[in-house]
Amino acid sequence: MTDFRASDISKTAATTPEELEKFRNDRRQYGLNVGLEWGHFYQMTADSIMLDHRPDYAKRFYDGLRSFQNRLGQTGTESENAVQLIAASLQHLPMYILYGWETGIYNEFRHLRSRGLTKAQLMELVMYAQLQAGMRGLQLVYNAVSRFLADLPDASSPPQFPAGWAADPDAFKSGLDLSTRDLTDRDRKNLTDWYEKTIGYVPNSVNFAMTYHPEFYKWHRARWEVIFQTLPKQAAPYIMLRQHMLTGFHDALREAVLLGKAWGIGKEWIVHGLTVSAWYTGFEGLYAAHNAVGDLLRDWE
């Protein structure tokens, strides 16, 4: 990517045609490098709105983006750009399914595939998104990538996840008795124990569902528990950061941070997940982050 910091960004009107053309070429090459080839190449189409009509804004946009991406390296958290891109795309794909942006779904499938995610791992992200996006979300995935999925080959190399992130399907299990649809007394105890052990309390959403429609909650929880089989377990709370920055549900955002911390996501990765999400909610989304988890980040051990 062209680094606009090499020029004096205080002189935004001084962007030259040569500089802009170099940036366009770099973006084309970036797309090829991450496997987008010449599909729905919105790195060029969307970028052209800024580059053609407000190059002064484009300079500051991409200079800020590069500085933002350097944060994990500066704090000694993560130096590999590929790892940062994978982590962000774990959030992007479910968001685009929820938004209903088929172009974004297609591009994120191809990007994550180029980074080494398997078909099984991609489908885990789709099933997680289905919890919130419903059948509409699955239809959008079908519209966007059904032909792409039909003959998807095996990845040539495994994906690079953040240090310490690993698959752990058993971490999701609470001990539900799946031989009956009823939420048994033992189920209630196991669920209560799981939440108190993992995040320290039972969320009110869970209390409400167990009180007024326990069969619904058992069905929901049973689906949630089985989704992540090969992706790192940390993917779930990391996606929840984006999900609830978008919804603005403070209690749910706090739950996401506590679950992420319990499962080994470090403070800088949590902050990264929240601030990347603010790229999509608008800066105002950080009001929700402050109100929901400011104390947790301040007192992080």
C-alpha cells in the first residue's frame, strides 16, 4: 500500500496525478495479493470516489489507516500484518452478512480463503452470523458465494491467527442434556455454573430466556455451542465485539469483553477489535465502548 506519510500530509492539496496513479496501482496489486483477482474489486471502485474527487481526504484517510494498523506492532502485540487482516475479517464477514452486502460477503470469502481458511472455517463464520441474521443471512450467502463454494479447493497453507488463539470446541459446552427439549434443573445449574465460572455472572438475557421461554434458550444455546469446531474459540468473543458495537447493547458488549478476556484475548487485541469496529459504527460507537467496558480496560490485569 502506498504510504502517504512519505509526503507532507499537511499539504493535502498538493497530491500529484503521479502519486494518485501509483496508489491506484498499489491497490490493484493488493487485491491480487489477497486473492481478490478481478472479482467485485471494491478496493478500486470505492477508493476511486475519494481518489478522483477528494484526494486531500484520501491522503489523510490512508495515512490514518496505516498508523492505526501499526498500533499492535508498536505495543509488541502483533507484528504480522497478515494476522491483523485475518482477525479483522473474522469480524467483517458476519457483519456483511448482517448488513446484507453481497459484494462484501463475496470479497471476504475470497480474502479469508486466500489467507488459508478452510471451507469448514468459513462456514463456521456463516453459522455464527446466522444466529443474528436468520434465514435472510443464509440466502444472502447463497446469492453471493454459492458457485464459489461448490468447488472450493483445500487451502495451500494454514491461516495465521494471533498468538495463543486456538480451537477448543469443548470450551463452549455447558453440559446440556440434549436427550430432551426441556431445560432441566441440571441444565439450569450447568448453564449457571458455566457463566459464573467464565465471565463471573449470568447475563440478564439468559436469565430472561430461562425464566420465560426455557425451551427457546436451550435451542439457542445448543446451536451456539456447536458452531466453532476448527476456528479458534477466541473468534466468538472477537466477533461479538463488532456485533455489539453495531447494536450498541452495552451489557452484550461487556459480556463479549469478559468472555474474550477469560479465553485469553489480550487487552490490546480487545482495544483493536473495538476501534476497528468504530471504523464501521462511526467514531460515536466508542461512547458505547466507554460506557460498557471502560472500567474493565482501565483495571485490566
